[in-house]
Amino acid sequence: MKNKLISTGCTALALLLLSGCVQEYGSVNPEAIQETLNAPRMAVTPFQPAWLMEKGDMAPLEETALQQVRTLLQEGSPRRVPDVAYQTDDADAPLAQNRFYLYGSNAQCLGATLLEERVVMHDIELTEETEKKLYQVLRPYIDRIFR
């Protein structure tokens, strides 16, 4: 009986650990997306860790822009991004150039790329029309960080 309990316990532990390792999404899951969108404040920042930024590297969104960004991003759905995409950094790839973060005041962030006159979110699937609207809202902030 004791061996059966140990075997069952080990099987349950293995399944629990395995389920924790298997993710449907890459680094940003739907809960983290929502958490970022619920941040009291948000800024456009360079695509680098916050501790490497200087004070002038952040372009805080004004309240009107923040509300517009939230509305536009909530139109989208989580994009399935394999974890390997976050490990690959090919500077020549179109989506690797002109990258930036929408950084929430709660230390959550969403990656994005400026692609012509569109903002392509890395973890949120948007229509091309919504990407263009997002660009119009974020353009003044993007211009500040890509000076």
C-alpha cells in the first residue's frame, strides 16, 4: 500500500511539474497582458530592461492616450508566441528592428515593433487597421524614444 501511494504521489508530482513546464504561450500569457493593461500608468520605453534605462528614456502616456491604447489592445486576442521567439535575437529580422515596450507602472510590459506606420504587438493579435490606429496614438511617444 505504501509503495502504491508513493508511486501515485510521484506520478502526480511529475504531471504537476510537466504541466508547469508546458505553456501555450511564450513569455507573456493572457493574464500578464491584462495586468499590463490595468496598470495605473504606462510609458513607451526602449526595448531593454528598466534598470538599464535613463530617466529620459521613458515617454509616459497621457491619460487620453492611455485610455485609447487600452481600448485598442483589448480589441485583440493573445498571440501564441513560442518561447524560442524570445530567445532569438536576429537584428536583421523585420520584427527585431524598431522594437519597444509598453511598460506599465506595475512593472509589467508588452513588446511591440514599429513596422512602417503600424504598431505590431508581439503578444496581441490585432487587425492591420487597429495596428494603424495604435501607431497614430503612440506616434509622439515613439518619436521621443527613437530620437
